[in-house]
Amino acid sequence: MSKSVGASRSAVLRRNAFKPIAVGMSRAPAVVSNATPASAGTVEPLMVRAARGEKVERAPCWMMRQAGRYQKSYRELAKKHPSFRERSETTELIVEISLQPWNSFKPDGVILFSDILTPLPGIGVNFDIDDNKGPIIDTPIRTLEQVKQLHAMDFSKVDFVGRALTQLRSEVNNQAAVLGFVGSPWTLATYLIEGGSTSLYKTIKTMCFSAPEVLDALLTKLADAMAEYIKYQIRAGAQCVQIFDSWGGQLPPREWEKWSGPYLKRIIASVKAEYPTVPLTLYANGSGGLLERLATTGADVIGIDWTTDMADARRRIPATQSVQGNVDPAILFASHDAIEDAVRDCLRKAGGQRHILNLGHGVLVGTPEEGVAHMFDLSKRLTYADVAQH
Ligand SMILES: Cc1c2[nH]c(c1CCC(=O)O)Cc1[nH]c(c(CCC(=O)O)c1C)Cc1[nH]c(c(CCC(=O)O)c1C)Cc1[nH]c(c(C)c1CCC(=O)O)C2
């Protein structure tokens, strides 16, 4: 199935073209060119300050998959716009969906509604997303010839992302951080090589041994494309960017050192060379065996999944880096008391600073919105002073 957005949309999008915003090497607040300029004294969002290790009063909170099917407003919008690609590739819809959780819960981070596969047409790969089956790649990539055909990022294929980020910055107006994201080379390659979601990773893991040069060529191209895509998101308005190495935990740690770590380091070094003060977060699912290794990539914030105790994570990650996470997403189905107990435990174990409160993975489909609202309420009430006392 090809995407269902036509020429008239491109005309609308061209009219709303975004101008890159000035993101300095300094810590001065970035200003969206076509939004009300932030005054000289504007304090940067709590989440940006916590990510950088500045002393803050409470842990900022946002949730992965903050926008999505658990929300009634999203399900209703999705009925009118049933194609995921239309929802995630039309500026006005991206902005509207990204703002749905902002309007309901006022989180400390507003993540762009998009997908890790969204930039793929920019390097010459077409894909579709089935709401139930997930991503489907038109032609899986398995040969060097195919890798050679991939080209450098063509940003005209993702201009809706830049425009949406710029509009979000002006809507949110520094009351929360606007968050961009990308998939890691390894995680993107699992889709490109397997052709879609997989539970076994058989083809790509076989290639680690049978065709290492093909895999290296693909991962290098993806690393360079994602580094440029992160910089593009920063210029458009993203104030923090998260790299999802979601399936990095599927690799034995020594293979991760070969097939994920080096490409993450390549991305982070490239972005840091241009934007040293924009916080970068790295998240891997099932990362208990990888934490020290994740920290060596140079990411400012390490996302922790819920299978690691936060106190252990805090011990294993250098004190110069921040942690994010890691409340079990399933707790949001439970009582208010159970949610409060889990949130307090997480806040206490994260150690009082350099912590961004989040789930250990994304909000689950079917989660009661009330549970989500309760966790956000708690995050605002439970200051570090309060947590230390009780
Ligand atoms: C189902 C699926 C999609 N895309 C993908 C899947 C998973 C399939 C698998 O298990 O292999 C691939 C994907 N997309 C995203 C990730 C990384 C985050 C993660 O580990 O979940 C991964 C691994 C980011 C995302 N993908 C999406 C966001 C939205 C931003 C947010 O609110 O967090 C992010 C960060 C949105 C998305 N992406 C998709 C849908 C249907 C939605 C809408 C929201 C929903 O219904 O849950 C399609």
C-alpha cells in the first residue's frame, strides 16, 4: 500500500515551509524563527535542564508512546485518517496528535508523532505501516548492490517533520521540551533486512557472520543518515533527541559491541560536534546486560527499561550521565496507590537528580487514560524534597 497523501498536501506544506532556527553552541535558549521569540531571560524546559545535570526541584516526566491508541482522541482521529503514513506525514496531523497528550496531561516532554521508519524514503527505501502488523518494507535489503543504491538523506522527503517540530516549539513555548527521535542503525536494519517486525532476528543475526561487509555498509549508511536527520530535527526545533536502539538488547553484549555500539558512537560524535549542548538520550529495550556499554556511547541520558532495578542502573551508569525511566508500563492499569508506590520507588532509587521519570517502555494499548493522568500528577507533586521526607 502506498501512502495516501496527494499533491494538494504538498502545496499546503510548501506554504508552511519552516526556516531553520538558530541553535547556538552556547546554552542560550533557541528561538523559533516564526514563533514569538523567547525573551532573553527564558528558562529552558525542566527536562533539558535535568538531562544536562542541572539541579532541579523535581524529576521531569514524559512517556514513550505518549501519543497513540490508548487515547480516545487519537482513536477518533485515526478513524478519520486511517492511514498511519497520512497521520505521521501531514504536518497539521502530526502537530495535532503530538499535542493530544500535551493538552490532556501537560507532560514535561512533547514527543513528535512520527515513527523510526519515517525517514527511510529520504534514503531511498519505501515502507508501509500496518496498524496491527507494524512496519512492512517493500523490498528487504540483503545485498551490497542494494546498500550501494541507498543515498544520503534527502530532506525534502521529510519536510513535514521539520515543519511540525517548528510549530510544536511555538505551541509549547518552552513550557515543556519538544522531543525529536530516530531509530538506531541496528534497530532500523532489523526492519530493513527482515522486511518487517520479527521475534527471532534470524536473517540479520545470520548476516553478522555470513555477510559482515554488507551489514557494516548498511549500518554505516544508516548512521550517517540518522546523524544528519538528528541535526535537521535540532535545527527545526527539537530540544532533546532520543535514539531508540529498541532491539539492541536482542544482541549478545559482545555482538552489540560490534554491530550497534560503534554506529551509535558515530552518530553521537557527529551530532555533538555540531550541537554539543543538545541532550541526546539512548534507549534500548532489554538492556540489563548492556547498561555500562550504553553509557560508553557518549549519550547524555540513558533510558532504562523496567526489567532493571533503578538503583542498580544508577550504580552502573556514571554519575556524569542522566537516567530515564523506568516504571513498568503495566502499572498504569493498576490502582492509584500502586502507581504512587511504583513512582516513589523509582524516584527514590534514581537518586535525586539527573533523572527523567518515564516508563520502562511505551504506554501499552488499552492503558486507562486515568492511570496516565495519575502518573503525570504525581510527577508534579513529588518534588525531591517530598520524596526524601516520605
Ligand atoms: C507498531 C509499530 C510501528 N512502528 C514500529 C512498531 C513496532 C513493531 C515491532 O514490534 O516490531 C517500529 C518502532 N517505532 C518506534 C520504535 C521505537 C520505540 C519502541 O521501542 O517502541 C519502534 C521499534 C517509535 C515510535 N513509533 C511511534 C511513536 C510515537 C511518538 C510517541 O508518542 O511516543 C514512536 C516514538 C508511533 C507509532 N508507530 C506505529 C504505530 C501504529 C504508532 C502509533 C502509536 C500507537 O498506536 O502506539 C507503527
